Amino acid sequence: MVDWSEEEYVECLREERRRFAWVMQHYGNLDAVQAEMAAEKRYPFEASAAPYRGLIFHDEAWHWAMLAIHGDAYWVSHPHLAEPPAEYESPD
């Protein structure tokens, strides 16, 4: 369990949603609204008392988005997508 403040959790959630949405737009062919909706669905807000709160953060948004787009073992079938591009780190 990560010991973080509510503000730290919310900031991490915001950043991962932003990155997930960016990937879904650039690689998943979703428009901005669809990408944001997908990000909110993938990264729902979890109450502070929720067991395993924030466990989704154990892998970065790139990985979860690539799984959504290309499925399991995407890094084998699409080795060029195993690592995110530089633009992913500071999208838009």
C-alpha cells in the first residue's frame, strides 16, 4: 500500500489519465472526448479506504493503453511499441 496524501493520489490519477488519453488518441484512433472517457473508465477514482487503491499505477498508462489497443503480448507482435516515444512523457 502506498502512503500518499489525497492530493498526491489525485495528481497521479490526473497524470495517468492524461497519458492514457494521449495514447488512445495517437495510437487508438479515438477523438479527444472518446479518449478522455476511456481514460476515466480505465482509471476510476478510488476512495481512500478502497483496498488496493492505486494498484493500477504499478504499470504506466502506456502499457494499459497498448493492451487495450493491441491486446496481450503487444510487445511481441508490435515490438516497436514496447517502449513509449519521447512525446508520451510530455504530451501536448
